[in-house]
Amino acid sequence: MSFATLLPARFVASALIAACAVFSTAATVEEDTDRYLKVVQGDVAQHALELQDMAWMGLSDPRLFDAIEQRLLADHVAADRKEGKDGKLDRLRIARYILALGFSGQSKYVPTLQKFRGDLDYGRFAKDALEDMPVYAKWNPVISNRATFDPKLGDEANRAINMLRSDDMMLKRLGAKRVFFQVRDDAVLDVLAQQVEQNYMSTKDENEDAVAWLVKALSQARRTGDFTLLRKVQTQAPSGKIRRYAYYQR
């Protein structure tokens, strides 16, 4: 997937923390959409940072993504003409718009994304967005499913739990990344620990990276209660990659 490679991990983490301050309050999908719509209609200097969070939100409303598409089509030429630091930041913003259209899961944006496939600066982002789109068409309803939300937890925690409990290993990986970069609720970490327990003995190559992220996220939390589980992962997991990410403190 593309969203985690556009910026260095340190900047990604900062973006997620900043976005969490704006979007952590419990809300409906419509309210989340309206909040992001205000962002897109507001100061463009904030877009690259705040749209970083789109990959984890489970939003698909065309009201929001039509506005992003309009920004993309209106601003990309001017962004290409800018030089220096301002030009770099504007091109990052345009790349965020392109990736966001992929996160929408809406095929209506395919023609717009196709226009950027051959672009020197944006071609790889358009390719990633086109690959992401059908995946997010399946993922978004799972991520944002309020029927499974625990009212005692915030939206960030509930979305992470939805991802971790999904049947799709790649969506579990996305959830693990969300925990790694931002979510620290014990309720989420408990679910994460359950997922590690259930999956660390997997021998399927296609699951290895997802399970490694589950283990990596749990290890980073450094909870003493996870010591025994992480020790088992480190000594028993068939995959060397998975074993490497199991670290802990006594």
C-alpha cells in the first residue's frame, strides 16, 4: 500500500498526532465527512498534513472526494510550476489528493487518476491510488462500521479494533500500523494481543508481513502483561521476520 511510504515515519507519526487532536471526538460517519470537507475547503497549507489520516478513516462519501478531486484538478498545474520548498510542499499536497481518491474506494474517480498515470511526479501515486481503490471499496464499510463500536471507546480506538478484527489480513496490517503510529488504548492493545496470539504461528507467506506488523505494534506498546506472549513469539514463531519484531522488557 502507498500511504505509509509518502513521508518519513517521524513525519507520519506527527501527522497522525495532529490529526487525532482534530478528529478524535466520537462522531458519525457524516460528521467525520463534514469535518474533512471543512479541511479541504480551508487552508491548503494544512492539507498535506491533515489528509495523511484519510487511509484510516473508512470514508467514501462523494461529497468529500468530489471536493478533493476538484482541488486536484484546479491546483496541480500551478503546483508543478512552483520551485523550491513551496513547490515541494505543493506537490506533496497534490500527491495527497491523488492518494485520497484511492482511499475513497469510489470507481468514479478512475478517469481522473488515469490522467496522472504517466506524470513524472505523480504517476506512482496515481498507480498506488488505482490499486488501493478496489481494496478500500471493501475495507471502508468495515473500518467505519458503527454497529461494532464500543460506546466506552473513542472513534480512533473503535476503528482500529474494527481493522484488527477483520477477516482480511491486509486490513489487520493496516490496523496494526494505526496502533503503531497512534492508538495506545489498552482496549485496542488487548485486541491486538489476541490477534498476535491467533496468528503468530502462521506459515503462510502472504500473511507474514501482516503478522509482523501485529507483533511490531504490540512490542512497541511495551506492556508488561504482554511479556509472556512476546516471549512465545520470539522463541516459537516459524517466521524469522515475525520473531525479529518480538521484543519486550522484563
